[in-house]
Amino acid sequence: MSKKIIFTTAAPAPIGPYSQAVMVGDTLYVSGQIPIDPANGDLVSGDIEHEARQVMLNIGAILKEAGLTYHNIIKSSIFLKDMNNFAKVNEVYGHFFTGQYPARETVEVARLPKDVNVEISVIAVKD
């Protein structure tokens, strides 16, 4: 199987030795996205809803570059700094899907890159 690196300037550049996403066959593996505004490289902060929305927009930009949409996501992993934000993040996350939600886990972690409050990674497949 061939491996193709997916990169777009419409999502934040990686902050380490990894790719935004890797396509293997019909499966896209999207690295964890944090709330960085790709237009200026600044962290989006203020409230967890804005942070979660930016994360999902970053994921959407990567999906688009690969020719996919949120509909193609089959698995999500959500990492929260504080599980008390679960309901708020869940509400924002849910707006990006219409029925047939992907499989998912949400876990609280001690610390995330750049001390953000939320990080999300996904796996998507072509129809």
C-alpha cells in the first residue's frame, strides 16, 4: 500500500516531527489538532467552545485537502485538560456531524501541547 502525506496551509503546520495527516489506501489518519488559528499561528483561547470549534475547523481543512468531509470520519479521539468541559466540547463537536456519528473516546489528560484545553485526532475513510 502506498502512503501519502497530506498537508494544507488551511490548518496549522505541525509543531514537531509529524505530518498533519497520512493517507494509506482509503484511510486517512489525522494527527491531533489543537486550537491554533492557521491564519496567524496564534492559539485560540477565551472559552472552550471557541477552542473546540477551531480544532474542528482545522480537522475539516485537512479532510478537505484529502478530498474528504466530516461525514468520512469513522473514529475520533478527544483529549481534554478538564473533563468538566465535556458537555461544552461535545455540543460543539456534534454540530459538525449529521447522524451516523463516528466511534469515539474522550479522556482527560494531565497536559496537552502548548497547554491547550482540547486536542482531537480522527481517522476517516473514503466512501
